Amino acid sequence: FKLLWAPLVDTLYLPRFGRRKTWIVPAQACIGLLLLSSSLRVNDLLGPVGEGAGSDVRSLTALFFVFYFLAATQDIAVDGLALTILSERNKELGATCNAIGQTLGYFLAYVGFLGLNAYGLTSLGSFMAFWGWLFLGSTLWVLGVRNDEYTAPEGGVAEQCVA
């Protein structure tokens, strides 16, 4: 899917908004809003604990299809941003940060939720709502970034530290 979708994400954009921000901001905002709205209904969609027949499989499938579509779109745009905004010597560090961030994200999403839920500190709905608000907050931060293209700094490192 990403193989077919990535060329569109990379070529269609609003020049005033930025090549990557055109896709990152709406994708993140939609993920955040979808997390918030689905957090109110997720327990009803899953049905009673221990009863598989009570689950709304069609709605859950549609919900997670939309989540994965939005996440794939965001991933394509963020990968493109990393390639354009990072200098050549920092691209390796960017890949390392990406791998660490994914591992941390998986840990927080799975182990973190299960641990908090086991002690009654959160429910799936409130956990989703928390991440929805975090997505919306990070989207506002991305909106504040002036430029999404790399421009090489003028001068050397010493001049950059003094400036």
C-alpha cells in the first residue's frame, strides 16, 4: 500500500504550507481526533469481556483501517521530512532515533497500557484519549515550525555557537 501511496504524498502538496507539513498536520490531527472520538465508544465496540460474539467486528475493522491509513500517510511524510531536513552526517542519527522511537512507542502502547490497566489505573478508552490529546498537541507544535526543508547553516560550528 505504501509503495503506491508514497509517490502521491511526496508530490502533491501546498507550497505555502510546505511539502511535508501538508500531509503531517492533517494526518496527525485526524489520528488525534479519531483517538478521542473512538475512546468514547471503544468499550462498546469491543463488547463485554469474555464474549467474542458481542464485538462489533465490522466497525472495529473500519476504525483500525482508518488508523493504519492515517499512520502510513504520516510515516511516509515524516520519513520524507527526515530525508530533506537532516544534513548528510545526521541522517544516520535520524534513522537511529526513528528505531528507538518506534521501540519506545511499541513498549508504551502495549506493555505500558497492560501494566496500567492491570492495576486499574487506566482503561482502554482513557488511554486512547490521552494519546489523542498528545497527538493534537504535537500537531500544534508541528504547525509552529516555520520551514520543513533543510537549509545548510552558513559558517562553521564555532560561528553557530556564538551566534
